[in-house]
Amino acid sequence: MGKSNRETEIIQYLQNSMKKYFNDSCQLIQAEIEVHGIDVWNELKSAIDEVLISVRKEQEKNQKNDIQYLAFGFLISSLCMDKLEFRIDAFDDSFYLDKKETASSYIPEFLQSLYQNDLSQLYIEAGRKFVRMQEIEQFSIKKYYACYYEAVIYRMLENLSRLIMQHIVERGIGMTDDFKIICGKFMDKAVGLYTKEKKEHEIFSD
């Protein structure tokens, strides 16, 4: 179901405020990463390790082929709790037909309070113009504004992609020659963050 006219009006009304709050939050995010970057990486690495442990167990039982994709996808359902949560999946070359699910959840704690505080301010601003805000209208604000924060995680994963790849190699996980780290829930909408580098005597893929 598409947005109602009022939902669209609310989002349009909040555009400038969303940009302002996000720009202010980005400065705080940058400062947080500069001071606590190791903690941010360890939190992400822990979530990735949960997936890799499951992959290794299934590969040892011959229940999963070499993995071809490590996929990060935002969970819309997490917005019901005002959270930003991502799912990490490891797929073999069958992708969604993979025989064994190997996945974990990643909640970037360093973003949660900023996102929630921004939402509180956006609700207040919207309430000044649009009386008796409905729950579905608030959810539209959550969903639209979450895209700004998704972009933060996308950029972070892109910057950490080689480190993630190195970590997977160190864990001894079987991978295909064209293994990729991708961001996006569905294959046709996923963005490639990293493609495994082939050896010198091999032909490079796209």
C-alpha cells in the first residue's frame, strides 16, 4: 500500500529538518568512530563471526558449499522498536536456494541513541503542523529517516570491506573464486562492496 497524501506531506515538510539533524549527527558519529573505532569494529566482527561459525559447521557436514556472498541487509521490522538492525547472511552459490541458513543480527549500538533522539525531534516538529499524528504516519517518518542511517552503515562496510575479507580468510571459511561482500536484501537491489581478488594467473571477473 502506498503512502497517504498526508504521509507524503509530512515527509516533505520534514525534509530540511531531516537533513539538518542528520548532518549534526554525522559529526557526532565521526567523533565516536575516531575515539572508539576499535569497539565499533569488534562489535561488527562479533556479528560476522556468529555467521562464520555457523558456516564452518555446515561446511564440515557437507551441508553448505563454498560461500559466494556475505550479504548485509537492513531489517525494516526493527523500526517497530525504534532500532536500526541489520541481518548478515552467508550464501553459497545457490543464493536463496542455499540448503542451510547461516545468519546473524547486527545492531550498531553507536547509532541507536542518535537515531532515536533525531526521531523524537522530528515527531515534535511534525506534530506542530499535523495534529493527531497516527502510528502509521510516525512509521513513515521512521522508515524514510532510517535511509539516512543506512547510508552510514553502507559507507562503513565499504571502508571495512577489505578488513572483513581478511577476517573471513583468517577464519578458514571456504569461498568461491568470485566471492562478494554485498549490501542489500535482494539480489537485484544489492550493491557490491568487495569482490575477492583472484590470483595472478587467473582471469579477473567483473
